[in-house]
Amino acid sequence: MKKLSVFAFAALFAVGTVFFTACTKKETVETNNSGMSDSDGIPDGNIDIVYSVNVVSAANTTTGKTAASVAGAVVTVAQGEVSKQITVKEDGIATFNLKPGIVTGTVTLANHTTVRFTANLRNGAADHVDAGQVRYASSIITLWSVNEGTATIKGKLTYDDDLTVPGVSNASNKKVTATLASSFMYPNMNPGTAGEIISVAIEGTTLSATTDGSGEYTLTVPAASNGVPMTLMFEEFVAPQKQTATVTDPRFHFNIIPVNITVHTGQTYIIDRQYM
């Protein structure tokens, strides 16, 4: 941390008592979302970038409008050893005073996905520079609700335990798991190059179901009007398989290749698969 100069110390002393805690690296910042945060934690007090994170609902990603349902989302950003946190209001915007360079962030909201991201706040490519040479940057982060704005994936799993006769058996009591793609970009994530998202990961959205006696399963998954990519995975298992009239493999390994699917709000997708 940079030390205060003699001149700066005298100026601070003249206006009153200064509370300075060197060991505190994290703060919660309350803001009215109308401009810069009320306080900043940059050690040298040099505010170069005013960075806004706009949290939106996946149901509105095609328009970029903020849904009221994201109110209460907690946005945490970190740059170096400094960490800041803001709870957004109805407009979904959290504004931070930062410096040019790399910033990491996390956005959380109850009953929604958790998004972790990294952005580049480039000094020379800011969205806007005002008369005082303060730079502005922004990023859009999309959250998916796990309770609304959903799609349905259902299907039936079978396996052939006897190659000598026609037909297949139901694969009962087998786990089917749907997971949001671990990392992908959204088409409206970067309104300007100054807040360029360079990586993003989605957490807390793994859902699973178990097939019933008929080998059938049903999953309800987060979705969006412009599509959400997911990966569907199927539990592997070992069981006897009769391969010829005289040959039976007592421990045949049955598996299904994972399925990549893009789901849209309100749609139902039928994914039937046979173990091989």
C-alpha cells in the first residue's frame, strides 16, 4: 500500500479524523446506482475506471432489458487485493470505482445460477472519457432462474442384455444429469470493449433425475428465449450380456455418449437413448 505524503496527511488532518485500517481488504458498498459508489477501497485513492455490472434475467437476454427479478443479486468484484460488493436494486446495476486492468467477479442470487467472470477494463478502450479523464466501462451478466423460465427434457433409456433375441430391456434406476455448459459467451455480454468479458463460468445448475421401472426420466432445466446450451449425461453400469447362444459376458460395460442440447423457454425435448 502506498504511504500518504506529508501534504496529503496534512490535508486529511485539517478536515477531521481519518479512519484508516490497513488490514481491511474487503468492503460492502451501498450505492443508489445513480453514479459512482459512495466509497472505494483503492489504496492510493486514484479512481481511473467507473465500472458498471448490469445483471439481467435470461428471460430478457434478447432485448438486454433488466428484469425486476434480479433485484437483490449480489455482485462482488476483486482487483488485486481489493474486493468490493454491492447488492443491486430494481435496475440491476452495480457500479464500482476501479483501475484499468483485469477484474474478477461473482454474481449470486437466491434460486438462480451463480456466474463467475473475468473482465478486462482497458484504459485506452474505454466506453467514454469525461472532461476529468475518468474512464467508464461496463459488462452484462446473465442469470438463469432455476424455478421459472424453464424447459423440459424427458426420454426413455434402454439396453440390450440379450443379443440373441429381438427387443431391448428398460434401463431402470439409472441417473441422468443435465449441466449448463461450463463456459460460453453470451451475444449481448459486451456493450463496449472497455468491459470486455474474457471468461465466464456458470455454477449451481446441475440437475439430475433417475429413470423409473420403465426406463423413463424427466428433467426441468433453466432455459432462455434465445437458448441455453446444456450437456446431458447418463450413468454407466456393468451387467451381464448374452452375446451368442453359448457366450455371455458377465460384466459388459454399458454406456451412452453425452448429448449436447440447446434448450429454449417453454419447450419440451425428447431424448431417447439406448446403451451400447
